[in-house]
Amino acid sequence: MKFSQKHLTALILVLLGLALIRCKTRQSSDEPKKIAIVVSTLNNPWFVFLAERASAKAKELGYESKVFDSQNNTSLETDHFENAISSGYDAILFNPTDADGSVVNVKNATAAGVPVFCMDREINSGVAATSQILSDSYSGCVTIAKFFVETLNKKGKYIELLGLVGDNNTWNRSKGFHSVVDHYPDLKMVAQQSADFDRNKAMEVLESILQANPDVDAVFCGNDAMAMGAYQALAAAGKADKVKVFGFDGAEDVVRSIQDGKIKATGMQFPEVMAQTAAVMADQYFKGKRDFPKKMPVAVEMVKMDNVENYAAYGKK
Amino acid sequence: MEKGIRYIASLLLVALVAYNSVYFKKLDQITTGKNLFNAAEYASRFWNEKLPRHTTKAIGIDVLLDLLQTDKDMAFKDYSHALGISNIKYFLIKGSGIVQAVGENQVSLETKSEGRSTQLFLATEYVFGNAVRDASGEIDINAFTNSMDFNNVSAEINKIIRERVIPPFSSKVKIGDRVDFIGAIELNQEHLNTQSIEVIPIELKIKD
């Protein structure tokens, strides 16, 4: 069989095209590998800290990294994943926006040969991600709830402020809390409403709830930003001394507020531990390791007045 | 007339077929049906079959406290278990002590060994958390596709303790009783505090 001039030209063009694509999507072996850090939102200092720590660890390990802000928007997150894959990123350290909605992004990256390491938030797939390094929110809230029941002496009225309804952490925290509190029928939840993990929204939501329920004894918040918003609303209503506020995260202002007696307790998460573990796992992946635990829980520790001296914002002193 | 009967019979037949072809179920019945994991059954099997293999190897509380003083790292390495990355570790312990106080939420117990006495608190009200599930090291989170199933195992184990272990004990215990116990405790490796150890009971025996 003989190649005609036309066929030969076409073949050369195809090969040239392939070579160009390869140049665009894969850096040479001399260049450092690139890690994309895709974070649900940079509008919350906790996630800024998580992204910064992941980026710092990636740099320390000798890799280039870039942080992508999904702005709590799954479509934007999809764009970031497509960009990361087409731009030749070698791994993605990922903080998902939606437990279900983010699964497809992880699957696409994995199918393209890019490992994904989830940080803090879980996706609803046991196999899509290379590994998921997750705060044990449920157990952390079980501990907080036990203290909540003790503090309220098993009776009273309370409000629960939930986080983003599409996030597993919202429900893990709420379920952990209720797995204890619901054993006590004299503890009555008068309102349960989402404030999207947002401080301002929490303040607005609580102001509104307090109008209908002025005699509450406690507020349980799914994160510290909401706890601070709740405290602001209570202070504005002149109830800050009477109503006990409980948070979750270990944010700087809440740790300070526990010292000042304004907030009763929070669940200390360890974003630096999660970020560093994810970066180290990516490094191990590049070096050939493949047998990662699908889930790596990171314990949450309760911070309250009698042990607050052991903790600083987002971790230990 | 005959045509009318045939028409009605056909309508009845169609209605009968349609009625038997469509079923309505509540959405929560469908979603519940999807998850075949039965946490209560799993917890019961763990309690009856797996946990006893580990409780026979529980470390004496006095031995553990001595070891924590002399070689904390070895004590945690050899006798504790935890999931993933954690300063909070769980131990299976056993011991014997004299009841000092019977409270609403716990029973205070004093154990004595070689001139040293230690106060422990047996939890009788707040039996929550993962101490018993995780202290044996037997259950691995990665064996569960769904984290909530894993969490529910703890809740079911604690339910067994609340229903089977505590009621026969609480109804009889009084100050001065000697109690033999096996249980699980939680200690923070980085901020160790052995002053107010709470024991989640697995076995409690009031000695005559």
C-alpha cells in the first residue's frame, strides 16, 4: 500500500497537532509538578487558612500551586476543574462545594489521570477521590452536644443554625448534635434554620427568630462564623448574658470569645493538619504510592473555658 | 343494551389493570430501602462476638496510669486506638474500686494500688461518643461506604450500654460497694489529663 502525498501531509499535520497538545498539557520533566487547590469559598477566613496552608506545604515540597475560589458555586467549581485538567495540573487538593454536585468534577479529574485529595468536606462517593481527609464533624458535635446538655441541665429552649444545606458537614454536625440532645425531651428546639455558614446571615436569621422566640436559652451553630453572628444578634437584643452560644470550627474570634466568656464552646478543627496531609499525599502519589485510605478522619476537639489556654485559632498553641 | 354492558365491562377491565399497574410509595421508604446497612445488627454482632475478644485483653487502669507516668508514648502506642489523625485516643481498661458517690450522671469510684488511690467516674447518664467502638481497634471506617453508617454504629453500641449495662447496675449500686468494671476511656495524648477520667462501662459487677 502506498501513501499518497495528501495522506502523508495529513499524517504529518495530525502528528504536529498531537505534539502541540502535549506541549500545552504536560510540562517537561524538569519543571516542577503543579497542584491546583480548589476551595469552596475564600469569603470565609477558615477556608482562606486551609488554602494558604495547602499552598505553603505544596511549595515546601517543591511544587507549584494555584488557589481557585469556587465561591460556593458548583458551576464555577466545574470550570476550575476543567481549567486545572486542561492546563496540565498534576493533582488537585479539593475542598468541595456540594457533597453530591462535586462528585462529577472529581470523577472527571480522576478519569483524566489527575488525583484528587478532598480536604475537610466530603463528597458522596467512596471511590471517586484518591483520598478524603475529613474533619470528624459528627463526633465533634456529639462531644459539644454532651456539654450543651450538661450546661443547660437537660432542659430549656434552643435554636439551631444550620450551614449550607448541600454540604455533608452541615448534616454531620446537626446529626451528631441531635444524636445526644434528642435523648432529652425537656430540651426543646424552637427553630432550626439555615444561615449558610455566614456571619451576617446568621445575625439576620437569629434577629428574626428571636422576635417570635424571645425566651430561648441557647443557640447551637454549625460553624463559628454563624456563632459570632448569633452572638451579635443576642448582644443587640440585650440577651447575650442569658443565652448560651455554641459554635464549631475553632476560628480566632470564637477562641477569644470563649476566653472572654461570650461563647460557651466550639469544636476545634485542624485545617493545617488536613491541608498538609493532602499535600503530602499528593507528593506520595507523584512518587508512586497508590494505596491511600479512602477516608482519613481528623478528630475534632472541644474547646471551652477550662481548656482554651491549650488552643489558638485553627489549632493548638 | 348488550353494547352498553360490553362497554362497562371493558372500562372495568381497564380500571382493574391500571389500578394493579401503579403503586405509590413514600419517598422516604424508597430511600431507606436503598441503604441495606443495619447499624443495630452490626453493633449487636460487634458487642456479642468481637468486643469480648478485646475486653479480655483490657489493661488494668492502675497499670495504665503507672505507664502513662513513666512512658506516656509507649502507653499510647501499645494500648490505645484511634481513627485517622487524632490526639484523642481510646483505651480498653479494667479495674476494681469502691463507690464514693452515686450521682445523677455518674458513679464516682476509688481504685487503690500500691498505696496510690485514683478517682474514676463511671458514666451512667451521658453514654455517647466513640470510645467503645474505637477502643478495640476492630472497626475500620474504610470498611463503610457511608460515614453516617459508621456513626450510627457508635450510637447503637451506646444504646446497648444504656439498655443492658447501666439499668441493672444503677438500680443497685450504693456508696461503699466494690465494683469490678471493664470499660473504655478517652485520653488526649497532647494534653493529658488523668484527674477526671470518665469510663464508658462495658461490664459492671457489684461484688457481694
